[in-house]
Amino acid sequence: MKAIRIYETGGPEVMRLEEIETPQPRQGEVLIKVAAAGVNYADLAQRQGTYLTRTRTPTTLGFEVAGTIVALGEGVNTLTPGTRVAAFATGGYAEYATARAETVFPIPETLDFVRAAALPVQGVTAYQLLHDSARLQAGESVLVHAAAGGVGSFAVQLARLLGAGQVIGTASSEAKLEYIRRLGADWAINYSQEDWTEQVKQATSGRGADVLLEMVGGSIAEQSLRCLAPFGRMVVYGAASGQIVQFSGIQLMYKNQAIIGYWLSAWLSRPQQVAFAMQELARYLAAGQLTIFVGQTFPLVEAANAHRAIAERRTTGKVVLIVEPL
């Protein structure tokens, strides 16, 4: 089978399209014929060697896929070959990938593989950031950084569905700000402007945001604390800028604020809660309340260009690799 492999960490140029053996599902796993694979910031971090866990090379990149089950490992009796699924996978940038059965989710015929590939990582992340980590309460205000991205596009919509009273999105260009408005944000703010924190305060009548989803890092993360409301919760789930930020307990005490970390890989050890998030996403999709925005697609052979597009902030919505004709 064809797969995107890396033998060392580094820039997009380390990614190679190769012919390798098709993996076989082990106990508790399934084998999926991949139709589409999601591309995420985590993939870029793994390729660069900056992910939360060590990148062991050689390896095939990719954490999420959509496709069709073609084989079952020993002990799998809840899924059947031929089922159309979205899944958290191992080595998703390939024609075939394995996945643990409890992280594989059947999808309806009405959902195409390209859009389905957005659900496991970015859809579940957005839902859990708001529901499980921030514990969003009805009427609270939500600030979503990088709201034009894959997670952000989901989070803006889900914040409203989960009862937010006000949704604020940030981005770095006018085109992306307009996109955020179309998603349904009440306010769209350019976080490259010096007074962006004051704009957030203005939007919230001086109070600040009750819930803030942060994945930029560096100075943006530091500034975010200035526009977090008393008793507010900032959930940190990435550092796209590559810059690390530190906070002190003293900074949080005065306004009774909290900074919460989120890492999806750790949540996969609680498959029932991940399954609940997928069920809720499916429910919103079926009701026509949630839209999956796929901004760009690339053929598998152009995976490096997909990484470059994300790194250069040239994308909106989800980025997907097309692995087979759909």
C-alpha cells in the first residue's frame, strides 16, 4: 500500500510517499481502507518532533481517517466489514490504517468521507473543550481563538448549541473574520491588532469572556488572561506559534480564574466519553444544526503541501487528504 512516511523529524520535506506492507489488525483492532485522512496541527508537531510525546521514526503520520472496515482483529464483535466509519487511527496518511475498535464510529450514508474525516480529532476536541473541560454554562460568553481553523469552526457553532449567550471569534485576516461571522459569531476580532483585548472587553461590557479556548501560545496566551472574566476558565489545547507561555498561581487568585489543559490523546483512555462526544456531534449533524466546513483538500501525494498550507495560515476550516477516488 502507499503511505506517507518520515524517517527523521523536520520540515515538510521529510515526508515521503512510499510503498509499504499493509498492516494487519491486532487483537481489539480493525483494519480500515482509508478514503480520506484529516490533517491537524498535531500532525505537524509530530513531524517536527515537537509533539507532547516523542516522535519515533520511521513512522506513518496521521491520527484520524474515514473509510470502510475491511478486516477485524481477534475479539472485535461490535463492528463488521463493509461498515463506513470515522476513526482515530494509527498511520492515517495511507491507503489502509488500523484503529482500536472502541475509537471507531459508524457514519451514515448521508455523510461523505471527506467531511467525516473532520469529526474524530477536531469535532471531538471542540465539543470536549466546551462541554468537558470548560463546563460551559447557559448564558456564558465564549472566546474562541483561531476560530477560522478546524477546531475553531466547530467550536463557534457548538458554543451556541451548548447554550452560550455570546460567542466571540478571533483570527488574523479580514477574510477569516468574515468567515467567522458566517459561522455565527457575534463578534469577530483580529488578534494581530494591539487593542484586541480591549475589543473583547468592549464586546462583553467590560467583564471579559467566561470561557476562552486558547491554542496560539506565546504573547496571545499571556494577553488572553487580561480578557478572562472573574471565575473564567481558559482551556489551553495547543501552541501553534511554537512559543511556550507560563502563568503563576498569583495571577489566577485575584479573579478566581482557572487555566485548564486539554490533550485529546489522553481522553482516548476514556472511550465512553469520546463516544458520547461523537454521538452528540452526529445528533447535531442529523438535525441540520452543525455544519462541517472543509476548506481545502489535497491528494495523498501532496501531504507536504497540506502541512505547508496550515503552517502558513492559508487555510480555513478542515484540511483533508484524499486517499482514494470518492
